[in-house]
Amino acid sequence: MQSRRHVIAKGGAATVDPLKTLADWIDEARTLGAPEPEAMALATATGEGVPSVRIVLCRGIDARGLRFFTNYESRKGGELADNHRAAVVFFWPVIDRQVRVEGEVERLGSTESDEYFQKRPRGHRLSALASPQSRPLASLDELRRRAAEVTAEYEGKEVPRPAYWGGYLLRPSAIELWIRGADRLHDRERFEMRGGAWACTRLAP
């Protein structure tokens, strides 16, 4: 498999944008048939530092960072409200690569959240209204009943984005690119944002 290669300038200044590399690798994994190539493990922590992790979908990458969407009142939403730092990791066995991203998380504005919500399948929008994410349920039947009630309520109507549901932006302070190497001699580089530019350091695997 052909590996990404680039030259590191004197002083560690990076000649490539690791966010663009991340987006390119997602596209490559998708082309080669990876299931859910946008899937990433999102790690958050409480204000006291107790961690938790789950899989979410990256729903966009630009110069600002990575976007994902969820219920603000979920466990991860509550943890992000108390502790704005988070980390994610992508792994694609089909291309033997992974990417780790660390940084600060902030809520997206209502316009971006509205635009994305309206692009979701109708059933997904209805489920966002029906599910009290991360809260106790008496049974799966209770959730199905709530979904049926919401579906009936909005029959023939537009499904609005609830105020408790929307997007987040992860602004990276560090990104690590990893490519599997023979005999575990992996290609591993860490990019850190310094003074508005990416600086790169090669790490031992």
C-alpha cells in the first residue's frame, strides 16, 4: 500500500495540513469499502476527570476542525458542558491507518445545526424528538411508544430541530497520523498547533 509521505521543514514546521490528510484518508477508506469510514471514538470526561468513550460520526471537516451532532442533554453533552476538552480516534483497517485528534469542543451555531438536522432522514429526525438520550427507560417498548406518538404528531408536518439537539465543533490542538509498518515499525507523526501553524514531530511507534 502506498503511504503518505511529506517533507518536514527545519524546526518541525509541517508542510501539509493534517486536517486535509484526515479528510483524504476518510475518502480513501470509503472508496475501498470501509463501513462507516466517518465513525470515530469520542472520549470525554467529567469535570473531575472521569472518562467515557463512545462511537459517533464525523459530519464534516474544515479549517476550523471536526463537526459532530448529538443530544446536548446526553451524557457526552453534559460532560462537554463541564469539561470542554475531548479526543477522538479513527481507525481504518482497510488502509492500515489511524488518526487521533485532541482539542477544545464548542457548540455550533443554530444555523449550522438547523441545516444539518434538515438533511437527516425523516425517521432520524423523529427519533431525535422521541429519545431522551442517556436517560433511564422502563423498556424498549416505552421508546417505541414515544416514537409512534411523535410520528403521529408530525404526520404531514415538517419535523423541527429540538433545542436540546445540535452540533459541536472539535477545534484540534493536536493531531496524530499513524500508518501501519512492517514488524510494528509504524509511521507515526504528531502535529501540534503552535502560533497559528502546525508543527510536526515524528514519534517512535
